[in-house]
Amino acid sequence: MKNILAILIISLVLFSSCEEYLDEKPSKTNQQEIESTDDINLLLDNALDLINNTHVILDVTFGNLTDDMYIYDEMYAVFAPWIPFDYIQSYSWQNEITAVSDKSWTASYKNIWLANYIINNVGGLEGSDNEKANLIAEAHLIKAYKMLTLMMKHCLYPSSANGDELGLSLKNSLEFDDLPARSNLQETLEDIEYHITEGLKIDKVRTDSWRESKGSAAALAARYYMYIHDFVNAKKYAQQALSLWDKMVNMETEVTIFDRYGFDLPSTNNLSVYSHDFYTTWDSQYKMYVTQDQNMFPSADLLALYEPSDLRNLFYSGWMAAVFFGVTENNKIYNKFSGVTFSGPDVAEMYLIVAECAGRDGDFATCMQNIESVRVNRFASADYVPMALPASVKEAVQLVVDERRRELPFTSSRWSDIKRLNNEGLLDPIILSRDFYTLTDGNVDFASPQTYILEPNSRKYARPLPNEVINLTDGKVEQNSY
Amino acid sequence: MKKNWNSHFSLPKGRWLKSYWLMRNFIILFFVFNLSAFANGFSQKVSQAQYDRSTLVEVFEHLMGETGYGILYKKSEINPDVRVSLDVENSSVQEILDKVLMGTELSYKVQDEVIVIFHQEKLAEPVIETPQEKKKLKGTVLDEDGNTLPGVSVVVKGTTIGAATDIDGNYMISFDQKNAILVYSFVGMIPQEIAYTGQVLQNVTLLADAEQMAEVVVTGYQTISKERATGSFVTLNSDNISNSPNESIGDNLESLVAGLQTTVDEDGDIKITIRGESSLTGNIEPLVVVDGFAVDGGFETINRNDIDKITVLKDAAAASIWGAQAANGVIVITTKKGNKDKGIQVNFEAYTKMSDDVDLDYANPIANSATQLQYEMLSWQLGYMTPSYDIGNIQSNMTKGSELFQKQLKEYVADGGVGLPTFTMTPELQKLAGLSYKGQVKSLMLRKPVSQNYNLTIRGQGERNQYAFSVMYNDNKQVMKEDSDDNLLVNFRNSMKVAKWLDFDFSVMTQLKNEKSGGIGLNHIKRMAPYELLVDENGNYNHINTNLYQPFAVKNKEIIDQMQAISDGWAYEDMTYNPLREMRSQDFRTKTFNARLKAGLNFKIADGIKYSVGMQYSRGNIDVKNRYKEDAYYVRGMVNEYSVADYDAFVAGTPQTIGEYQLPKGEMAYLKNIQTRAYVIRNQFSFDKVYGDHAINFIAGTELNWNVVESNDNWLYGYNHDKYTTGMPSAYTDVSRMFYSNPGNIPRGGVIDYKTNKFFSLYSNMAYTYKDRYSLSASVRTDASNITVKDPKYRYEPFWSVGASWQLGKEDFAMQYDWLNRAILRATYGANGNIPMNTAQVPLISYVDGSSGFGSYGNGVDHANLNDLGNPTLGWEKVKQLNLALDFAVLGNKLFGTIEYYNKKSESLVAEVSLPSISGTDSQAFNIAEMSNKGIELNLNANLKITKDLVWRPIFNFAYNKNMVSKVNVTDLELYKLRYDTPYVQGYGLNPVWSYNLTGDTNEFGIPMIMGKNGVEYPANVNISATGIYGPDLVHHRGSTVAPYVTSFTNEFKFKGFSLLATVTGKFGHYMYNNSHDFQNRVDAMNYHEDMEYLIDGRADEIGMLPIPTERISGIESYYSSVLFLDSRVEKADYIRLKEVMLSYHLPKSLVSKLGVNRVKFYTHISNVGLLWTANDKNIDPEYQKGLNFFKPERTFTFGVNVNF
């Protein structure tokens, strides 16, 4: 019996505290659970996640959709292997994109997930209430930015007439199986506006270019209201943003030309893309967003907009195609930061919003004053000549729109301008057109040239959602119809 | 008739209520070692024997407990109604047995320490009858090894006339019958019948019955009689294992176990799977269990010579007791204990292995120098090559040939030329075309691998304990001249009888392993152009251009020369690289220490009821010390790189003097330490009883299991190996560099890692047998772990099995067939688990130090990556398996084997599957994938006596496995992913092989056209992946890289003292990709595939390749991906191989005894003998394809001697 007793004692000791025993985390390595607001801050401070490539500041790409880009034959012959077919399909505004997924769309929704995580969970984490409130506001701003951008690309222009058209899926939970169908445009707008409102509650000054602040909240609101042509609010928030931050980069004094590989490259302080300085030097953005696209071939239209002495011309260089590939004509590539473009709300954008609002009010002096606030930084002082005052509202708006195009090429700005202006009808209709080739079965048929035209207000202005979303939700999330 | 007779002495038909150790020792007693005592040589006294209406079984159990002797009896022969009462003191066992058995029909015989109880009536005790015109026959009975066999029964068939051999194996028998047939039988041996034809002398050799030797199966938790087992077990004994003299035992399992397959990956790592792979992302290798506890590190810490038995558990019922770790099958190893002999047994073995020269051309199939130079010239001519101008190109390396072509370009430009010159083969280039490094590499860097191996085993028994001690040592010299290792393995095992009711078992394993390497291997050789020579005619090191990036990018030597021309003060002027010099100046050492300690207490609570507590503690330590001596390029390059210099001055070409070095000059060393600890504690209750026709076996227990892995690393600079002193860099992060405009980070190590897995398990297993014929089994187990989510639904998910077996052969209707000796039908079904890998339960972030995260990239502040959004339902992977089997033995046990059918369904497999991105991510790992493995396995054995002395023992195994990944929804599967990163695709078997055809036509631009599976034609210069079309819709599925059919045929011949073993293996029905020229026009490519020779010759069509465009075409880069799936890249991988041959010779008994030893065996073994047939005609060994990252193992010869004292 003695041994049985011993056994019982041993067993009792071993059986007890089982759950506690199993509670230890499997790893103490650098794979941690999110426990405090510090962890959230660390996630939002991630301005370069090379591993997952979904850092918050990564923006949706628009470059190939607008008339900023034109793929000339000479360049396509060289760069075709690096230009994915779906890129060409987007470029020619196809109704169907063969690619299953779209990386910048996916990254946007991952960031929306992170925003939802913060909004839903930050209350339970360690950290001060003030910190939490700011993080929640920041999350709303991230969500608003991503949704506004996705709406610009994938939904029709939200005019008063088409509030029932398809908007975005409004995802607010963290559950993977919560897959909401698309809301209508009206609901989407309301949702974005709600997030902006919540975001405007942020109480932080701009410290780091990659984090939200009061300034970035106002700038985002200005961009949003500009898109929906609420000029009162657009002006109000643009001015508010400028009152908080108005740093412009002077291209004569702050941009240096440096020599590498025997070729002249303009840059600010020898900036290489994603270097430490990259995040701080070109600091006219309220919050930094970037797009990555190696194939930014400027159209002749776009290049023609710049005066010869405009320093922004420096960012269009032909040396790479010429030297490495022997392309001597139409060989320019927009190369401000080696395939990276800043696309976040910018001081220049705010000046131009104020300018447009003023122009629309007939206050041409204010309009031009704000345009010149940008231009004065884009010419060597010796070459700088202010523009003449416009004669009409239409002319004023046209001046602003052209300056926006010069200042913010290959970003969402041009695409959203075309949509809102074509819808409005104040300016001449903007018809996009390119000569390319017929696309068949995943192939470019060089034997069959074709001209593609994007008519104003075409349903094609709502670009297709990635196929994976449609297929994996079994059609619960609808595709755009054309 | 024969059946009835056999059942008395031989084991196969009876259910012997014996535990495993008894059986084992009995067998060892008779076959492995020479017997000494026979008959009444034992006189163990029993201090007290009190029986009150005890059954005979109880008496036997008591006697066993008292004396430690084994008692063998057949349960069915013991009348449970017989009760005995007895009360004696200090009586001998014989006295007691005489009394107890009086009046029963039972008698007994004492053989050394084993008492065999048998039915008296049917077997007359050796009878000496008065000769009455009788025939007389005498002779000696031996086993295969020539040992005499005492106690063999010799009986005239159909009568009760019989005799037994004496201690020297001699017998004499007298009988009346004219045409008598004599039956020789002995436990554990195959009975033999010999016709009496008037001979006077009849010597007989009995063969061990491998099936019977493996009469019990060991699950690791219990030992059960094979007759009662319902599951799929394959048991191998020490003979099987010793037939392949390798340090590790994994090598010959494939040819011994049907359904077990080994494959070799491109790095030479061997992977063992049982019944196909059952997981997509988790572990796919079977669990290895040694003496009841799972061990890490596979077979490495197991001394082959210590193995007594290997049991492979294949199906759900067999393996289910291992629960969450059992989905891939279990390999249970039991080691030898001390033997029952009082004496000490010493065994010594030594062998040497020698390999043929490795095949450098096979491992590195590159085009010859002349061909390469022609191609390089063409590439320059077409403008594919980028010249290196200045310090900005410091990291872009090119071949010597390219340097010379670049020189032509630069001279042309300097002379005012525009565009490209016409490149020519200068005399210098022509000289290169005639050179090859192969001779120098072979003589200076490579050698024939050799190894020396020694093993010493001592086993014996003390008064109350049995012990076994072994030492194994081997010393290996690898292919690379500076690479070697040695390994010492010490095992000690002791079993002690503390009290009548308590056993104590204790064992220790220690492994010490030292590995030494020059850090240079095949991959470094592959990074040389074919015309580079290691040393010049004076034996001095040449500089060799290489595209080596790790651990330190070799710099472009021409640009270094330019820099040195305008600067001085370099810490190391010599910036040449040479792999031979590297090999000699790097000293990489890894010291491994492993220890495993096991202890177990077995309490005998009552008859058939036991309680045991067991624990295993293991600890491992790996110490890495990689020294880069001062002569190593790493040291010279690093110190120079972090010298303080004016980068812009180099750019501008301004002379300067370098004065400050931020890294101390001198040796550098990298240290890494990995520590592992693992604990298992098990409590188990067992019940094993027989009530009349009902036999019940039940176990239940709990197990706690946890393991910890910790590691850390460190870099030393300015290290002095003699004084053990180090220096320090001036800073570790953001350090300015001489060769680059941006600063860099100096490796510091300091990475600390801690991982722990914990398990808590509850298990139970029941077996019930009725009338020795019908068995039912059931088991259930739950494993809770800290790996799975807390939700009890996932954490405590049970694993279970049910099974049944029917001893068909024992039924009356089967008994009438004399040819049928055994027939058992078995069926099982159950669910096992697998530990999910690489997935998290909750969102996981990883911290990145802002200053060191991506070097000088990023915003420079501390931040975190969001790496996983978490799987909130993470649980075990589940594998459900149905197993149907028939075991049979026919024709007097001459032919026996097993046929099995299984259907294995893996469910809840963790895999990264596509999610609609609006959920937050486009892919996430979930327990969601499904896969099936169905198959048939056949194992056939025969034991054939060809002539008096010649025995042939063939073993044939055949396994067929059909694998299908039925569910793993991955939508984003571009074509290019199919070739390298995609082992599973929904709707196809694992490891698919894909291809498409060329149409044979070209388009209007002269580009060959590819015919996709979807009927669309694509020009070869189109990046088909970029269409975004789902990859599997573009290419034809050819099959799998894993063979569905695996067979082996092992033949063992024995003739007198000689034994010859030959194993032939074959794999069929699978495919392989074979590489070719990849059309990458990279300036840093150092060499090209051997197929280039065809391409340069314009014979691309002969090898089904795209021709090299001789004019510049757009999209040439896409050729790279286009050729990956060409039909000509896929080959059938079927083959038949003569895997190994072994010849061994036992010195004759007479000679051996003169030497004063028991047994001496000499052997020679050849492995990797050669391919007998392959489906491909390209001279490719499908198991080791061309161009892998290791040298194909060549024919290896082993010579060894084994002496037993």
C-alpha cells in the first residue's frame, strides 16, 4: 500500500496546475504579442517593412492610369520583361485584369486591419489614456486615407446622382470571416467622413514625417473635401494645415546634383531612396506616403507642361535608358527617388487647394499668390517669373490643375482631378488616349496596334477590384460593372 | 499433424504470456551466445513458497519473481482449474516444480535459466529405448553461424518418438519406421523436415525465424504480443540493422520497411517519410523513440550496435499512443540490455570506409572554357553585359574573360569609338580557353572521403542487475581536404531489481562530436569561371574572380587596383581572393555535446498490475567557433572596408592616404552557442490479465513534456587565439565605409533566442483478446500544448484509434490446410496528430532596432514589423487512417509476409491559404488544408534452404502510395512559383512537376513559340508569369518528384561461414527537373551550364532548348523563366539500383576457440554500388541529380572485423 500512496502523491503533484503550465508562450524570441501602446507606436513607426512590404506609408499606385504616363514603343521594347501584364491592362483601362491580386490594394486592407486593431483593442493595452486617444485618432486617419484612395481608384466619382453606385466594403472588425459586401458610394463617403472627423481629434504636432499629426489630419480633410468639391471645407482645412506646417523644399537651394556612375542625378543631399535622410529631408509632406513603381514613363503632354527652366525637369532623366539600353528618343523616366514617389498630403497640394478655392471664388489674386508659393520654389531665383493673373474662373482652375499636375505627377492627384473635373464640367472634357497594341490572352499582340480612349465619366473610371476578392468571397463582394 | 506438434516447443502458434524481456533473453541465450549450462545446472533456492489453492500460472509467476528465471509456457495448456497448495522453505525450483506439476500432464525442462513447461503426453522426454532392430541416426544441429544448438527436439513425424540435442548440439535417435521423416524444431527457428533414407549421420542447420524473433511489438509505452496487435507494425532485429555498417541506422531502413521512403534534397539532407507526407508545412518525418522516450536529432545519437530491435509503427492504431506527434509514423528503438549470462560479454568491432573519388563534373556540370568564352564574347557583342567603371561598381564582379572583353570596350571608347566595338578573341583570351581549374581543384582541395569506426560493447549481469555499456567512436575525413569530424558515443544502461515489487532502470547516453571545416565547399568551386587556376606554375595563389557575397562580398579586383593606385595606407594591401587560400585560413569548428539520462521505476502492485514512473532528461550543447584567420579574405576585406577614407576622393580620383581603421586588424571569430533541454515525465498504470479465454491488457497514463532551446551568438574582432584577447570596433552601427558612400553595420551577433514547447498528455490503450483468436484494441489520447490556442475545443482535441484482428489461421476451417501456417486479418482506424509549425495564434510583431534594422535604410528609429495576423483557431493537424492487413505464412513457414492497404486522410493541416484581402490579409495560415495518401504495401520473406549448406533468404518489399492535396486554396499562384516554391497545389499530388511544349514555330520576330496548356501560344520572350494567369492552368502536370512506387529486394545467402547480402532498390513513376542553360545574361555569372556547348554549336533542338538569339532581342530576360518549364527540362526519374553488397565470413568455430574468443566475423561492404537501370538516358542518377549543392556519394567500400569475447 505504501507504494500506491506514493504514486497517488506523485500523480497529484503532476496533474495540478496544468493550465498554468501550458500558459507559457512558445517563444521569447523577437516574435511578440502586442501588449502596450508602445508596441502600437513601434508598428506605426515602421516606415520600411522590407519583409512584408506592407508598411503603413505604402500607397496605392495610380501612375499608369492617367495621362501622366505614356509607354512609347522604344521603351516598351526594353522594359517589357519588367512590366507585368496586368500593369499593361491597367494602362489600357481594360475591364478585366488577369492578375489575381493587387499588392497595393492588399497592403491597404492590411493597414485597415491594423487601424481596426488599434481602434478595437488599444483600450485594453498598457498605456496612458492620452496616448490611446491619439492612437485611435491616428488609426482613423490611416483608415480614412486608405479608403479615400481606394475609393478614388476603384469607385465611380461620387456625384450627387450616383450615391447608389458601388462603394467599398466597410470592414470594421478583425475577424477573418467577416467579409462585408460593398456598401454604396453614399455610405462609403459617410464612413470616410466619419473617420476623418474622428481623426481630426488627434492632438499631436508633426514630429516625424511618417506619423499623423494635427496638420496631417487637416491636410487629409482638405484633400477629401477637394475631391468631393466641398470647397468651403477644402479651403478651411487646407488653410488649417498650412497654419500648422508650411515647409516647402526649395529646389534651387536644397536639391543638389550629384554624380554617380558618371551621370548627373538630382537629389537632395545625395538622398538615396529609403535612406535615413529620405524620411526627413524632403519634408513638405504632412504625412509621408510613397508609391513604388519603376515604370514611370512620362507622356509628352506632361513634359510639355514644364517650362524649360523648371527645375522639376531634372527629375525626368533619360540617361538610364540611353546608357544601358541605347534608347535615345522618348527615353525619359520619372526618377525623383529611383522609382519611389511621394504621394501623401503635401504643402504644395494645400497651397494649390487654397488657390483653386480662391480661383473658384473669383479671388484670382489669392489664387495666384498660392500658386506662386509653390512655383517660387521650383525655379532658380534668376529664372523665376510669376505667372499672369487668369481672366476667368475656368482659366484660374485650369492654371491650378496644370500646376497640380506638374507638382504631383504619378500620384492619385491627377486621376482624382480628371474624375472630379469631368464630372463637374467646368473645364473642357479631359479625354485620355493612348496608342498601344491589342491585348489577347495575356499577350501583347505587336502585329495589331490599337488606340485606347478613356471617355469622360466612363464607368472605366472605377477600376476593377482584384479578382481574389470577388472569387474568394464567392461573389458576395461584387465586381464593378462596365 | 505437424501443427499440433510444433506448438509445444516453438513459439509461433502459442500466445505466451511473457513479457518482452524474457523472450528476448531466451532468444539471445540460444542464438547469439554460446550456451554453457544445460539441464540441471541450476540450483537457485526459493526461500519460501506458500501456495494456497494457487493456479499454476500464479506459481510460475511467483517462481519467476523469486528466482529471476524465465518460465516459458503456453497459456492454453495450463488448466486454470488446477489449484495447488504448498508450503515449503528453502526449496529448489525443481523440487517445487516437481511437486506442483505432479498429477498434471505437464512436464518441464530446464535450459540454463529458462524453464520450459510443456505438455508431457505428446512429447515424450528424450527417450533412450533399448535398440530393437531399430534405425539409428545421429548428428549435430547448428545455427546459421555455426553455433551448436542444445535442446533441439528431433521427432519422427507423426509419432511421439523423439530426442533432444545435448549441450554440444549432438543428438541420437532410434526409430522403427522405414520411411521416417524427421522434424527438427526449436524455439525461434524454422522447423526443418528431413527424410530418413538410411543415412547414419545427419547434421542439420536450423535457420532463425525472423518473424518469430520479432514476436512482440514495442510501442514505446508497452510491449505487446504481435499476435494480439491489431495495428501495422514492422519489426526489425539487430541482424537487419547490422547488415549495413553505417554510423547511422537510417540508411537501410528504406529497403527493410515497405512504405518507408528516404529522399535526398538538393543540400544532401536525407528525409525519411512513412506512407507519404502527411503534412504540408509541419513536420513530415516520423517520431524516433528510444527505450520509451522520444528523442530529438534523429538517429545520430543512437549507436547502431546497441540496437536490439526497431519497431516501425505505421498506422493509426499502432502509433496513436503517441498522439499529437504520431501522424508521420513512429520508429521505436529498443537497445540491448545486459544479458542473462553471468559472464561478461565483450564485443569489439572496427571498420574502415573508403570512398571513390567524387565526381566534380557531375556536381558542377559547366560548359568548358572555350565555350564559355565564346558565349561571353557574344553577350558583350549584343550589349547584354554592363561594364564596371568605378568605385560605384565595386561589388559587381565579372569573369576574367569579361574583364578582357571590357578592356576591349574601354580601349575602343578611349579611342573615341561610339557604341560597341567588334569583340575579338585576343591571344590572351585564347590562352584562357585552353585552361581548366578541374585538375587543380581535385588535387588541392578534394580527396577521397575516408572514415574509421570503432565500437566496444560490454554486457553482463550482476547479482541483481543487468548492465550494458558501449562506446562508439568514428573519425571521418570528408571530401574537402580541411573538413573532418569525429564522434564519440557512450551508452550505459543498468536494470536493477530493487525489491520483489520494484525494478529500477537507468541509462545514460553521451555524445561528443567535433566538426572541423575550412568553410569552403562545392558552392565556392561553383563560383569560379572554368578557366581560373587556383595556383600559378610556382604554386602561388592566383586572384580568382568570384560572385561570392556571403559572408562578405568579394570586391571587383580591377576597381580595387584603381583605388590602390591613388591611395596608400591600406590595412591589408593584398585584396586577392582565392578559395584554396580561404580554405586554409579559415578554421570553422563545431563542438556538439549531447547527454540523455533516463530513469524508470516499475512497481508491481499485484499480479498483472503495474505502475511505473519514468523520466528522461536530455541536454544538448552546440558550440560553434568559426575563426577567420588574418589571411582570410573576410578579415582583409572587412578591415579595409571599414577603414576611414574619403569616398568622394576615390570617386573623383584624388590621391589620399588611409590612416584610421575602425576595425582592429587581425583574426576575427564568430561564436554561437545553442543549448537544448528537454524533460519528459511519465506515469503509467498497466493491467495485464487473463481470465480463461479472455485476455485483457490495459494501460493508462499521463505525460508531461517540455523542451527549451536557447541560443546566442557573438562576433570577435582583433581576436588573438593564443592569448585569448579581443579588440573592439570603434562602433557597430552606422560606420563609415571606404568602398561605399553610405555607412554600414559591423556584425555584432548578440542575437538571443528562446523557444519552449510544452505538452501535457493523457492516454489510455486497451486490448482484448478472446480465445487467442479475436482481438480488439482501442486507444485514446489528448495532448494539450502551449503551441495551440487556449480554447479547450482546440487544445484538448482527442486522438484515438480502434482496431480488430482475427487469427484466421487458427480457425478449424483453415487448420485443414497444411500449407497454411499463419493467417491474420487486421483492420484499424483512428486519428493521429501533427504539431503545427510556423504559425501563430495571435498577431505577432517583431522589433527592429532602428539603427541596425536594414543597415542605413529605413527611418532609423526603433520600430516593429507586423509579421502575422494570427490564427485564432490554431490546433493540431489531424491525420485519420484506415488500415487493412493480412499477415500470412505458408509452406512450412518458408514464405511469409504481409499485405496492407491504407487510406490516410490529413485534415486541419496548417497551410497558408488565400483569403479575400478585405479580411485584412490575402493569405493566412489556418488549420484548413486537406490531403490524402492511399497505398498498398507488400512484404514478402522467404527462408529457403537450397542445399545442405546454402541458405537463401530473400526479402521483397513493394509500396505504392498515391498522394493528393485535396484542399489548399491558394489563388495567387503565378507560373514562376510552380518551379521552386510550391510543393503543394490544390488538386494535385505533392511536389508536382510541370511542363509545356514548344510549338516548333517562331513568330514574326523569330522568337520560338511556347504552347500553353490553355491552348494559347506565348513567344519565349514574354514573361508568362506576368499575365497573372493561375500557373497550373498554363502548364501540364507531369507527376511528382516523389516516387509513388518503391520496391526493394534484399537477398541474403549463407554458405557455411560465409554470408552474402545484396540489396536492390527501385523507385518508379516519378519525375525530375533537369537544369540547363538559364539564359541569365548577368555580368556576374561565373560559368554556364554544360548544355551551353550544344547551344553555342547551334544544336539547341537536339536537347529541346531554345536557341541562343545571335542578335539582340527584346525580352531576352524572359527566356529565363520560359525555359524553366520546357518539356525537355522534365525527365522520368525511375531507376533500379544495386544499393549495397555485403560479404561476411565467420571464422570456423574450431579456429575461433583456439584464439580464445567466441566469434570472429570479417566483412566487406560496398554501398552505392551502382545504377542497374534508369529511365533517363542522360546519365543522371535520379536520387542525386546533377548540379546539386553536394557531391554525389560515390561507391564506398567498408572493411570490418567483429570480435566477440
